[in-house]
Amino acid sequence: MWQVIGRLAATFAFVASAQAARAQDVRIGALFAMSGTQATFGELMSSGAQLAVDHANADRVLKGKLSMLVEDTQGTPQNGVIAINKLVNVESVPFVLSSYSGVAKAIAPIAARAKVVAVNGGGVGPDLAELGPYFWNVIPLANFEVRAFVPYVVKQRNLKRIALLYVDDPLGNGIRKEFEAALPGAGGELVAALSVPVATQQFAGVAARIREARPDLVYIASYGAQQVAAIKQLRDNGVTQTLASYGAFSNPEILALPEAKGALFTTQLVDTDGGDAVTKRFVADYKAKHGKAANVYTINYYNIVRVFVLLAAELQKQGKPVTGENLLAQRSATRSFDLVGAKVSFEANGTVNAPIQINEIGAGGVAKAVAVVATK
Amino acid sequence: MLLLQLLVNGLQTGALYALTAAGFSLIFGTTRVFHLAHGSAFVIAAYVFYSLAARAGAHWSLALLGAAAAAVLFGVLLDRVVYAPIRRHEGSFFTLFIASLGSAIVVQNVVGIAFGRSVVTVSTPLSRSAEVLPGVFVAPLAGVAIGCALVCFWLLQHFLGTTQRGVALRALAENAQLVRAYGLHPARLSTLAFALGSLLVVPAAALTVATSGANPAMGNHVMLISLAATIVGGVGSLRGAACAGLLLGMAENLALWRLEPQWSEAVTFVVLLGFILVRPTGFFGRAHAH
Amino acid sequence: MSTVPVEPPLRVRGLRKAFGGLRVTDDVSFDLAAGIVTTLVGPNGAGKTTLFNQITGELAPDGGSIALHGQALLGLAPWQVARRGVARSFQDLRLFGQMTAHDNLLTAMEPATGLWQPGGAARQERRERVAQLLEATGLAAQAQARAVDLSYAQRKFLSLARVMASRARLWLLDEPASGLDRGSYERFVALVRGAVRGGVTVCLIEHNLDIVADLSDRVLFLDRGRLLAEGTPQAVMGDPALAAIYFGERAA
Amino acid sequence: MLAYLINLGVLVGINAVLAVTLNFVMGYAGIYSIAHAVFFGVGAYTAAFVALHLSASLFVTLPLAMLLAAAVSVALALPALRVRGEYFVAASLGLQVIAVTVFSEWKSVTGGIGGVTGIPPAELFGRAVAAPAHFLVLTLACLGAVIAATTLLLRSAFGRSLQALRDSESAAQAAGKNVAAIKTLAVAVSASLAAVAGVLYAHYIAFVNVESFTLDTSVLLMAMVIIGGTGTLLGPLVGALLLMLLPSLFSFMSFLPPTEISAVQQIAYGATMVLLMIFRPGGLVGGNARARS
């Protein structure tokens, strides 16, 4: 809050300088965790989004220049609300990129009230599907990931007793609900569900509780630095079972952990080897610019910006202003989008559906797909 | 077995809490400075240890020495540069308290800018537990922690009980006038108290970096625990602070037996509030709360 | 001294208090009679202030009784004792340091607790009385000065004025005249005499033997928590045994 | 630019309410509480809950929030009656930590870390106060009312009683002051007026979660009072204004990396607190008057 108050005031200070733009120019906003314990993710997401902005400007798809205003949320709802207020009320952007389930839930009503489209490509809390017409998701939510994951581990891997360590926020609570719903039907059992506060870094006691429950698999529903600490300390404190998580394990810091070897995690299926032009260009340019392969979050945020560019270009062609309301109408009118990795169509509630792939972290921190599960 | 495991964990946590709390208690008891920046000394020691051991690749003993030097330097500098001028003007406890709070905020953010706000760890094979009894896992570092605490307390007891300066330090806690009358210099003794008190956080800081990692904001937690332990143990009583530190570490871990982890900090402070309301002088307290 | 009242303003019987093994008040019984000045004397550590603290409710005695006009005081909080008409001063003064001299007195006249207090005529009357008291204690020019900024003698008088402001009928003054210069001392004696003439009962703790001679009607001699003697100043201070205790201790 | 100024005005106003009410207990009653954010939180959560489930009218949310905050304030008054000085500071710290746990865990009311979303705008006489400019007027009106209420109280007999017990509790008792009742009342007044800020905040941001009511907030509020000047009428206002404007200044310094701005601000606050305590403990407004023990 200390810094929050500061940010409340500070973020509004750029207004004066930022307004001297040409009338045709288009601006969108982005809410990323650029500092704090979640900064690694902000980096990944913004690099993807920025590449899409650069591509759009290079291709002159839009009349005028596209620019993206990045606001730092540190992944917390509080900072997210301050940032969305600025983007909506002061900057008047029609379209905002959102990340983190907690942030998404907090900002959605504000965006909806102002008829601004907010799109999530990172948070996977299942209730993100229910945030109203102005909130879209391009990432399959955790319910898809959990529902794909549970039958796989129970049936294919014969890991029936699952212990859940989850962060006490909308994401963690959402995932817990999914496990409670999905496990009994698949023949599994939730033998322990332990929640930890967002800031906790101590897991020795939690490890003892988990061991006591004698699970076959430990699912960690958290993110960022906390997940890194949890993996290391669970292993340090005698938890030898398979570890698992959702897409957050694709964090390079986790892949690099020796303790994470053998862990399973789900991601949406992204086919970067696909032959379509959009994917090829993204893969090549991203590698050229950042010197490493893109991660699923990078791709999602590239795709969000790309969805915006496609919709806005169409609106401009029709002579309509690029407002949140028109963007929403145009999305409903568009059957599908050519995005990196796939041709994607939105469901009526603003979510997308994609096959889920299950990855295993192998030697040297390389994740390799071990199964693909179609979801419906 | 869970209970036994939690007890062992509690012993490890409690040993470290006892050390930091004794440091805070020593400083508060002898100088009456409500030294909130005690947590900052912890953070500084932790990051210096991390820089030397993990980044520069120094031997752990060298890194420990560096961390100790940094913590002591910080404590002494704060006493000389910040607290001493305020005390000269007979500033109230509150003035000192705010100055200390300000210092803590500065340290937390300087460290945050320098090292980032994420978690840093020094990896060591010693943090890996082995099963000593069925269902009870103990890491070598737990033994190191408990051993460290015992050695430190023995040394401290020896110093305060037998050396001239140590005895003077204890006397200062009782009566500053008396000490002056015996020709001892309170300012110099106060420096000694800060040096010793800050030194006591070093083992805990280094061990924390090796087990769960450190971040710049953890000074807050250390400060809250030290303060709670000092009051629960009774102001002016090192033994009280140490026992209370141990107790709070145990309580925090044993709470996991039945409660979710998010309640553990609240458990500590319910104990603290209970003591303040029912027995403000703490376990071993002599000083009056008024 | 006039007729003996049916019930003396203050009656103390069998008062006992010990800290650990140390008896600070050891079976003390005495009366404070109306309209006279009684002085508590005794060497340092005799338990004089402790006795005041027990009368005012700051310290709970281990046994005995204290009655004000026949009503038991024991068990009451200090503020309740104060509202029954017992005012005290402190050896270390305990003025309201950051408040003005004027407000120090005004607040002593406003014991009510609520957020709103009756105003109007009562308020005007209080302000007038504050002015009178400041005038009487020689502090009129310092009315708007903060208490901490006053000189030593001025602070002593402010402390006395605060007692006077309370309208209490029993005053317990803890070394009120120590360290006063001659002029201030005489002003002090005059103020106390005036109050006593108005029917106030005064009990002093004093080391200054001039006061004992000038002002006291009766003397209580306390040593190590025990009441050793009581009587006229001449009788008590003239007793060589008591003088030996008194001066012996003082010299040490 | 105007939108920016209006937003800043609202935030300064809300924080000024908190600083003024904190100063009421800290500066005048000598109750050094590091738990003021708790009452801010109680106000905000009450407003959020009531506005979502009952009515968004300020005539409903304000009184309920104030009443509840006053009731909760007993938890702070209790240690204030028992202990002073460092002990009370420690007790208030404990209360702050416990309150944060309750705010995080009582999910049915507070929504946990996810918070309460979609709080409707405040209503006054059946009309929504949603436009930022209107909300600024509302905030300033509330600030004015809070300043008027505290100032009147401080100039009254009650205010003198408060200051008397701050300067010497035993002497205040000897002057017939019911110290326990006065302290309890003072804490209740401060808490219920702080709840006003919570109500405004909840309606303005339309979202509340526990992050706004942590120890950091309490410390920030304390910094506002201290830097402005403890026990002065103007001090908390100056402090709130300064600490709210400072961040904007930093954000104009383009050489600072944007992600470090908040850290640099905090360093500035922290260093200011230290320097003031060494050279000017009375705060900017308070002159050289020493903070009192």
C-alpha cells in the first residue's frame, strides 16, 4: 500500500506528456507485473505483446501508429485497479491486456463499466470465464488444464492420491475447486489441500503436512518466486513424490531448478512448428530479437495484441471508431482469428478452447510434451 | 509423527528466533531504543552472505565473516549517526522509534533496488533432510541452527557474566546513572550493545538464506518476531527474550498441526496481545510497563 | 481549633502495604482534622508519598481502611477519589507540560468525561476563576505560556493553582515549597493560610522545617512506614529521639 | 491534466482524513497507534458490503461504517488502558497483523486477497456520485467535516482532557479525569472518522482488498503525521499533501527506471523521517517542539 499510494498518484502523472499524439494513432493499455516477485512473467508477456505492436506498425495495418502503455501491477489486485483506473479514465484506451487471476477479477468490473475490453492471456483462475462480455481470455483456464490433467495422471500414471498446495488467492481457490470437482469422477482423491498466503516463503511445515497425507503427487498452484521456493523446500524436506502444476511451471527459473526435474505441468497446445506465415514470422523474429525460444505466455500476449489489430483494422475499414463496444461487436462477428500456433475462435462467453498438452521437465531443464489431451 | 516433525521444525525456527530476539532485547534493554531496524541488520547480513557465498563464490566462513562485519557496522553506524544525536536532545521513545522505522524503510528499498525484490538463496547440500525416524526428516542445517544458538548463548552469557564490559552492559540496563558514576561511558557501552545485538542476527540470517531464502521485505517479519519475543519474555531479560523466541518459533510451527499456514503469524500476535493485556511484564520481566 | 467535628474529613485506620518483604506502610492510623494544616515529616524513604498514593487510590493498600467524611475510599480509582474532593500535587509536579498555564487550570475544573460539556454561563464562570487563580499565584502574565516553558517557581505555583482550581476540600501537597526563594515562599504560605481559613483541610509532605514551624498545626512523624509520633510541631520536632532519626538519616 | 488533478485531489483528501484522525489520537492523546489502517479497512469493507447488499446511499454506508469502526476500536482501546509507550506500539502492531489475517481469511465478507469487486458508486439523495469532479467535492466536504469535528473537539473540555492525560496520566487522574473512558472515547472517535475515509475509498476505487489495509499503510499514515508535525492542526494536512505529491515528482524524473520509482519514493520517505527526527522532531509544521514521551 505504501507504494500503492505512491503509484496511485504517480501513474497519473504521465498524462500531460502522453496526450500529444495524432488523432489517428491508436493506444492500448497493458497490466503486467514488471517489478516485484513476479517480474519474470511481466518480462515474458510484455516481450510478446511488444513484438506484435512492432509487427503491426511495420505492416501499417492500422491508420496511424499503434502504441502500448504498460502499467506495472506487480501481479497484485490493488495495483491492478489503480492502473486500470488510469488507463480507462485518464488515457481512455479501448483495449487492455490483463494478467493474473486476482488482477483480472479486480479490474474486470471497472473495465466493463467503462466499456473497455480487457483480455487475459496469463491468469487461469476458472472464474475468469464469468467476468462479463468485456472480459476475454485467450488462454484456456485452469478448469481446462485441471480437467485434462486429472484423468491423465490418475489413469496413465496411476497417481491417485493428490495433495494440493495452493496460494490463497482467486487462482489458488479456483484450482482447488476444480480439483474437488474433477478428482472423484476420475477415480482420484484429494488427500490434502493446504493454502498458503501470497507472501509465504517458508514451506518446511507445509512439507511435513504433505508427507503426512502420503500423496502420490503434489500439485503446486502458485506462481513466481513462491513456486520456486516451494519446489526447493518440499524436496529439501523429504517430499519425494512427483510435483505438478499448470502453465506457471514454464517459468525459466523453475525449469532451471534441479529439484524440478521430473515435474509435470500442463500448457495449452501451441504448435510453433506449424507452417502458417503468422507463426513462422513470430518464431523467427522473437528468436532474432531475444535470442531464445518463445514461451506460452509470450505467444498468448502476442496473440492478444494481434486480435486487437485485426479487429481495429476491420473497424477502421468500416469507418467505425475503435471503441470497446465496437471491438466487442466485431469480435462476435468474426468467426476465427489466425494467431500464432493456431486458428482460434472465441466462445460466446469470451473464452477460447485449445487442446492441453502435458509436459514433463527432463534433464537439463528441458520440458518435453508427454501427452496431448483434447478438451471440450 | 507429524507433531514430532513440527516440533523439530519449531525447534529450528525457534533457535533462530531466539538469537535475533536476544539481539533486539539486548539493544532495547540497555539503550531503550526501540530498534525496529534490527530486521534491517538481518536483511543486510543475509544479502552480504548471499553476495559473497553465491555470487562471488567465497568460502562460507569468509561469507559469514563478511555478513557479520556488515551487520555490526550497520548497527554501530545507526547508533552513532542516527540514535546518538536524538538521545543527546533527549528525544522521546517515539522520536527514536520513528527514526528507526525510517531507517528500516530505507534499507529495505535500497536492498530491493540493488538485488531485486525476489527471493535469493544460497544452495547447499546441507539443507537436504534425511529421515532420522520414520516420518521425521531433519536437515543438517537444523542441527547447525540449534548448535549455533547454544554456542552463541553460551558465549553471550560468559561475556555478560564475567567480563567487565559485559557486567557494565547489564548494569546499563538497570541504571544509566549508576554506570556513569562508575566512570563507564554510556555512549561507548551503547555502541557495544548495538554491535553485539546486531552480531546476534548473523547466524540466523545466513541459515535463512540457505534454507528458505531471503527477500528484502523479510526484515519486517524478523522485527515483528523479535519485538514480540522481547515483550513476551520481559523487557530487560535476555533469557526471557530467548525463551520467548523459541516459544514463538514452536508456536508458529505447531500451529500447522491444526491450522492453515496463513494463521501462523496471527498466532504469534495473539500470544503477544495476550501477554500485553494480562502480564505486560512478560515471563521474566522486572521493568514496569508504565 | 474549633469544636471537634463528628466525623473528621479523613480517617485512616490500620493501613498496611508491603513491597516484597519491605513494609512501606506499617499499621498506620491517623485523622486529618478540618480546617488545619497537618504536615507529614520523616526521613527519606519513610513512606510519606506512598501514604499519599494510597489515599488517592493510585496504590492499593494490603489492608486497613481509609474514609473520607465517613465514606470508604478504598477500591476507588484515583479519578473517583479526586471527584470526591481530594486534590493532590506531586513532588515532580506532573504539570500538563505542552498545555498553557491557563489550560492547565481550566482542565482541572472540567472533570466530566463526555464529548460535550455544558457551556454558557458555567464556561464563563470557569474562565473568570482561572484568571483569578493565575492572578493569585502570580502567573497572570504567563497565562498563555506552555507549562514546560515556565521557571521552576512558576511551575510550583501552577501546580498549587491546579490543586486550588479543583475546589477540593482536602489537599495533599507533596513538597510544595521546596526550592522556593523567600518571596515565593511567603506567597505560598499566604495562599495556604487563605485556603485553610476558607475551610480546606491541608496535608503536606515537607522537609523544609520552616514550613513545619510557620504553617503546621499538627505534625505526623513517619519512619520506615510506621507512624512514630503525632502532635504539635514543637512537641514532635523537639523530641530528641525523633530528631536523631530525622537528622541522622538526613546526614547519611 | 484535469483528470489527473482531480484524481490526485481525491486521494489527497482521503489520506488527509486518515492523517487528521490519526493525529487526533497520536498527537493529542499520546496513543501511538500503528493500526490506523485497520479502521480504514473496516470502513471500506463495511461500505463495500452494505453498498452491495443493502444500499449505496451514504446516509446508510457512512453511519454503519463509523459505528462498526468505533466498535472495533475497543480492541485498540483495551491495550491503551493497560500499557503505554513501546508496549502500546507493540500491541497496536499485533492488532494490525491480526486484522490483516482476518481481512484475508474472512472471505465471505472481504473476498480475501481477491477482494470485493464491483462496488457501486456512492449515492446521495438517490443520485450516484460517480463523476470524478463530483466525487472530489464529496471528498473535500468529508475532509472539511472531519477537520471541523476534530478541531472542535480539541478546543473543547474533552480536548483539554486528552492533552492533559497525554502530558501526565497520573496528574490527569488526580484532577478527576476518567482516563479509561476518555481514552476509549478518543480512540472510538478517531476510528469512526477514519472509517469515513474507508467509505470514500471503497466507492471511489470500486474495489477493496486486504492490500490497502496492511502495516505498510499504517506506517505511511504515521509518516504523514510525523513529517507534517504531530499534535498540530495543519501538520497532518501538509504531510498527506506532501507524501501524495512526492511520487508525482519522482515520476517526472525520467532518469529513474519506472519499475524502481516506488522504491525510490520509499527511500525518500524513510530518509525524511530519519532526518526530521534528528533535526526537527516536531515535524515540518511543528517547529522545534520535541515529540513528547
